Amino acid sequence: MTAQVIDGKAFAADVRARVAAHVARLGEEQGIVPGLAVVLVGEDPASQVYVRNKGVQTREAGMASFEHKLPAETAEADLLALIAELNADPKVHGILVQLPLPAHMNADLVINAIDPAKDVDGFHISNVGLLGTGQKAMVPCTPLGCLMMLRAHHGSLSGLSAVVVGRSNIVGKPMAQLLLGDSCTVTIAHSRTRDLAAVCRGADILVAAVGRPEMITADMVKPGATVIDVGINRIERDGKARLVGDVDYAGVSAVAGAITPVPGGVGPMTIACLLANTLTACCRANGLPEPE
Ligand code: NDP
């Protein structure tokens, strides 16, 4: 068997096109331009790339992009003051503080200073609570993108057995909540899980969000399962820099029913969902119907 490739790039292009069309309508009919503010503190190279891509795609969707780049030594109080300004700015509908923050800052404090209605990353404790209790929330972009691809591939997820490997607040836990919301039977595995391979083999849907290159191997996958690879790992192979996921793509493709590649899977969907969340935040702020 060779797994069907779930083309995240194509899904993401579709989401971005739908967002752009809605943004254009908002402009024409209401004179409203959704705005996303992205705050980057310091010079982490991967973060710089992400922030640049987010700015480009925000503008391409017809939204306003406000980029704030602060030096690594910025005082926490100054960052909090900027967030307060953005919270009060009616042109800004979404605020994203790029993580990780420098070590002298308390990331929880900073994230919880964002107005929950503008928290397009869905990391504010209010949004975490809303998601956990099945209420309308801002949903973290990476798991939301995974869910959208899973729904499109499977139709209903009801009753399927899902295993999420990884329990971070930004991927693993919200992913598990979303799958539970779609009536999967959910297991969250992590570094202390006993016999991870056996746990994973029980999964109809296997989501890997670990940060370990190619650790999910074919023997850990139920034949026909859908495998979503969230991992982004930079490795060197044959003297070349390469990007690989948490899943051994070649091996697992021979067993799984469907699989997301890296790159071109979950990554592009993450930014597309950020744009979708910003549009949703803008519609809510203006009392307008939300996009589908
Ligand atoms: P974290 O480091 O915060 O969490 C990793 C999780 O994996 C932890 O829960 C950890 O367990 C678990 N883990 C580590 N080693 C093992 C192991 N040997 N067996 C089982 N579980 C293990 O990572 P993130 O959730 O932030 O990110 C995960 C991956 O996803 C990374 O590669 C990251 O780059 C990528 N990512 C990709 C995004 C995208 O847009 N595609 C967005 C965000 C992240 P424990 O809690 O016990 O330590």
C-alpha cells in the first residue's frame, strides 16, 4: 500500500483564497480591513522567517499587517505596554507574539496580556478554557489546520481512535481537545508513555507533534491509518541541510492510508489558519457574520 498524500499546500491555498475573497467583500461592503499585528522579540532565525512569511501572506490576503520587531533585551514592561496599545487599537483585530520569547520574559504573563478577542494564536488562558469546555474560542492555528485536513479527508471523525504524540500547550493538548470535540476516542502520548509503539498502533488517526526527527516508524502505525506529521526538524543528511518531520515518511507511507508530507503538509496550513482566525476576530469585533 502507498499512502495517499494529504497536500497541505493545496489545502492552505484554498483556505487563503477563501479568506482573501471574504476580506475583499468586507472592504467593498463595509469599508473594513482586517489587521494582524505580529510582535517579534529578538533575532531567532526560524522566528524571523515565520514572521516574514506571516507578513507576506497577510498582505496577500488583502489584510493590514503591522510588524513590531523589538530587540532581544527589551524589558518585559515595554512589551506589555506595546500589547496594551495593540489591544486598544481598532485597526488591529489579531495580535500574535512570536514564541519563543527571550528567557528574561514570562511567556504566560505576556500571552495572557493579549485581549482574548484578538488572541489569534488561541494561547490565552480564556481561549484555552473555552476550547476545553467546548465553547466558541480562538483555536490554535496548527491543530486547527490539522483538524481541517482530517475532516476533509475523513468526513466524520466520530468514533475513530486518535493518538496524539506530544502534550505541549500549543500543539498536543489543543489537538487532543479538537479531536475529542469531533467525537474521536483520544489518547495523548508523551515522553513517559509506556510502549509508545503499541499505543500508536491502536490509532486510526496518528498525530505526531514531538520535535524528534523521523521517530514514528512504520512498525508504530496501524495499516491504513491517517498520519499527520506536525514536526519540523532541521537535520543534516548526506552533507545537506534538510527539513524532516517527526515521521519516517518513506517507511510510514508504505503502511499508512494517508499522510501529510514535511514540508508541504501541516506548516502551510498553520499560517492559512492564522489568516482565517484574524478574519474571524475582525468579523466578531464588528458584529458581522463569521466566515464558514
Ligand atoms: P514541545 O517540545 O513543546 O513538545 C514536545 C512533546 O513531545 C512533549 O510533550 C514531549 O513529552 C513529547 N516527547 C518528546 N520526546 C518524546 C518521545 N521520545 N516519545 C514520546 N513523546 C515525546 O514541542 P511542540 O509541541 O512545540 O512542537 C512539536 C513539533 O512540532 C516540533 O518539531 C515543532 O517544530 C513542530 N511545530 C510545527 C508547527 C507547524 O506549523 N508545522 C507549529 C508548531 C510546532 P513530555 O511532555 O513528556 O516532555
